[in-house]
Amino acid sequence: MRLQTDQTQKWKFSEIPNIEESNFNRSLERFFDLGVNGLTRENIQNSLDGRVLDYDGPVIVKIKTGSINQNDVPGIENVKERILNLEGRNSYTKETIDHMKNKLDQDEVRYISFEDINTRGLTGAKNGQSGSRKDTWGIYAYNKGVHFEEENNEVEISRGGSHGVGKIASNAASDLHVMYFANCDANGDQHLGGTVQLIEHEFEGQTYRSTGYFADIKHDGANNRSKFYPYENNFHEVFKKDTRGLRIIIPYFRKEYDDEVAIIKSVCDSFFISILKNKLEVHINEEKITKDTILTYMKNEKYYNQEITEAKKEFTPLYLDTYLDASSKEIVVSNKEEDFHFNLYFRYDERIPKGRVAIVRTIGMKIEDFIVQGHATKPFNAVLIGGPKEDAYLKSLENESHTKLSKDHINDAKLKKQATRFINNLSREIAKEIDEAIRENNQTDGLMETKDILYIVETQFKKDLEETMGTVRVTNGKSLVKSSGKESKKEKRNQRKNKREAASGEKVTQKRKRDPLKWQKAKDKTLNDSDEGKERYSAHPEMVERVILQDREMIKFDFTGSDQLGGATTCDISLSIIDGMGVEYDDEFNIHNSYEEILDIHTGNFCSYNKDVIKDVQIKDGIAKLQFNLKNNFNRSLKFVYYVEV
């Protein structure tokens, strides 16, 4: 492999013999899906990682958005030439390339920048692509899949870590997949670098790799090879960094990211504890979020709904109050190999509609809104923080975007099993606290006679059940319901009338029996192209037989009580969680998290599924049968309502 040596090109790509990979880097799409929240988290985390070690004050991150003339973007004409030569070989790359080309003719382009202060910046820029572990410029600028590791192990553990793909979050935020980084080191030396993420392509008769570097090339005579070197920073002021630290600049900033309110909320959501502890201060254009001002943002209706009863998707204001007002309690979570000690800030409040736990690193960055198994709708809120040892283990469980604890990226079988146990045990230990709080807040004052109350409740329940119970329906509104056997007063009167007419010899006119149950049509759902024309209906409990064995679950759907299937031989079946009061939570369940695989017993084939929908289940002689192979963390107490799509 050779480096491109044309010095008229500010951007350098490595030459390759031919094109082998026709797709964009897949991490681009993953970070794009995270939006401005993922971009903000990644860059602020990197700034916290680079804090000056002997400084007790906060890291300051200045986020600016604005417009710049496209001619002031360094070397952008070289990038445009490459984009115009890109050739898509599938629908996704063609669509992305077309989008990039449509953005090339702008005179003024939007940008966002992240500048940090009280940080170390990158070292060794003058050495270029040296290969030394101490030259952090070379690692950051020219290496993929690695990040600089601190010599101090405790400092390294507390770092956010980037899985080696952190910079690409900035590329994903640009319509042209381009980003720059300006650095000022301890000696005051100022340099500018950058990366662009394209696809493998042909340019002027030569094929090149997908990644381009904003870099100069110099020949190293001692080693007889060429190396990347950064440019001295004599560019437009937007790209300047004249105090120690790093500045990230992203031109051609995506319109869908360009939202100051969303950026402010992202800072508060992910770093409210860092800010409260005075480890971080963030300036967003004219707004300043500090330990003294953060409450003015968190308690402002412009940014967050302040009604506790409405906290169903955003939980940051609850976390803030819990962290500030609740006392902490130590809990111990094991992965069967070792124990991990956490401080749990916990509060119980009947007004809270959904219970979540903020899992937070010691540096103050929230990893995720953790859902405790079987307690997603319990009225509680909690914040969980460990120490250096716990940080190190949590770091090993995070996905690449630092938004979830998971075992899925772990390849070692033993470590994956330990991760599964840890996540399950974490859920179990917090569940103990929730259950204890529920018992303490729902105590009875002495004894009372409940016989009459139970009779009334049971009678009313039966009546309500008969009036409201769902049914299985198919296209055109046909019913597959079985009769409950209970007759209304009107039906009994009609039967007596018919008997009298029969006894008197009069002709009996049979009237169509009115279905005593109310239809319970399922909630609307967004359908894929393949689902067009299908209708979705709730399944009557009488139609479903469910048995849970040691490591699997068997479900039988019996449609034989009706002749209204209309010849349908397949259907889709979806699952939705209900609680003990019959309240449905249709966005809480994910098949992948509970089942290893699903077998269609009629066909002997494994079913495909998407989140909570099982596709193309065969119906044979009016019966559908499925076998679910359970994951170790499957919650056997879950109750479901089932939906049929035909």
C-alpha cells in the first residue's frame, strides 16, 4: 500500500490495487441514528478524558454553531472532487452519495465546533505519524480502532473510552462526512488535522481507500518510507485553537442536528452529575451550563416537562431530584467471579409512571436509563454510581456509543456469561429495593373483614371481563370468538317467546344472535411495505394456551372455533406486556432480549421477528403452534396480550 503523494491535494488517501468494499463505514449509520445527542456525548466525553491531571477545576467545553463561507473550509475543493467521482454500487450508497452531491453548491455552510479548555490537548504533532504510544496526535489523527491509554491505570479506568470509533461520531454529523481537529499543545504549537469518510473509489485512474486525512506527507529517509504530518494552523479563525487543548470543527453540519435546545438537553441528560460536581462546564453559544446554573435549565418548561406524572420518556429531572435529595445506600452486585459495590440513590413516589435507573460513571457521565426486569412501570427513580473498579467493569459492558450495558459485543464465552449474570443480578438487587419500598408505602392499619368486599370485587370483575374482553378478529371484521355461555336477559326473553310461538303453532322467526362482546381493535401500528393490507387484532385469552417449561415456552393459538379465516394459511403474531391491573405497555417488550429463537412447530423452521412481531407463522387446520427457547434472563412472571395480523 502506498500513500498518495500529490502535494496539490490537501487531503491524502492511501492507494489500493482495486475496490473490495463498496459500503460506507457502518459506524457512520449507527452514530447518525443517535443524532445530536450521540455527537454531544462523544465529544464532551473526550474532553473530560483529556482533563489536566493536576487541576481541580472544571473542564470547560465551548460549543458553537454558525455559518462559514465554503471557500474558508480548508481543502474542501479536494473533497468535492472525490465526492463527484464516487460510484454507488447499492441503493444505500447511491442515496448517500446523491445526498452529498446535493450539498456541494452551497456558498454558506453551517458548522458546529467543540472547544475544550483546561485539557492537555494532543502531544507529538510535530512527529507526525510516529507510531509512538506517547505521541497522542498520531494515534488520534491517523489510527482507527485504537485510543491512547493512560500510563496511570486509575486515570485510564475513569476515561470514557471510545472503542476506537469516537471520531466517527463527528464525521456522521456532517453532510459530507468531514471533520477537522485543531490542537494547541503544552508548548503552544498549533496544528490542524482532519478526516473524511467516503467509500473506496477511483480517482484520476487510481483506486483509493475510503478514509482521507487532512495531512501533509514527508519522506522519512531513515526508515525509507513516507509519513503523515499535520499542517501548521494558519487557517480561518473558525478552525483556530490558540490555548492548550483541542477543538473539533464539523462543517456542512446536518440540518436535523442543528437544534440548540436539543444540544442543551443532551448536555444535561448525559452530564448533569459531572456539572453538579464541578467537573464540567459547558457553554452553548450564549448559554452557560454550570453547577450554579444547571437547575435553571432542568427546571425550565422550555427544556423539560415538569409534571412528574408525565415522566414516561425523559427522566433527567427525576434523576436530578433523586441525586440531590435522596440518601445513598450501598448495594453489591456479583458476576459470580467478583463483587462490585455501588451507591444507589433511590426514591419512591406513587406519581412516577415509569421506573428507571441512571447508571453513571464516576466521571459523571450517564450510560443509560436502565430498566429493572419486571419493574418498568413501578413508581420509583434511582441513580447508581460505583467506584474505579466498577467503572472498569461497566466500561467493558458498554456498547460502542456508550448508551447501554450489553453482553452482545463480547466474544469470549466465559466473559459473556459473567456479563449476563452481572446485568441480571444488577436488576435483581435493585428490584429488592423497589419491592421493599412498595411494602413500606402500602401497609395496612390492622385487620378488616374482606369477605363481602371480595365478593363484590369478584362479581364486578366478572361483569367487566364479560363486557370488555378482547377477541381474535381477521380481515373484514369476522369473529373467531367462542361464546362465554352466558345469556343476556333479552336473549332469555326471546327464547321464552319462541317457545310460546312454537307451542301455539305459529312460525318461529330466527333472529341473528347478537355478539355479547365488544370488539377490542388493536392500537394503530406503523407497517412495513410487506404489511400493507393487513389488519391487526387482539387475541381473546380463550384462544391462547401457554406453557413455560424449564428452558422453553410453548404457545398454541386455536382458531378452530370459527370458519371465518377465509383460507389464510399464515399470520404475524405480536406480543405486548400487560401488568397485574391489565394496563398494556406496547413499547416495553423486545423479543430479542427474552428469547434465543422461535420455532414454528408446523414447519420445523425458525421464525424471523422484528422487535415484538413474529413473522409468517403457519396456520394448519386452524391451529398455530410456536416454541420459544428462553434466554437465561427471561422473566417468567411476564404476562402478555397477543395480536394477530392477517
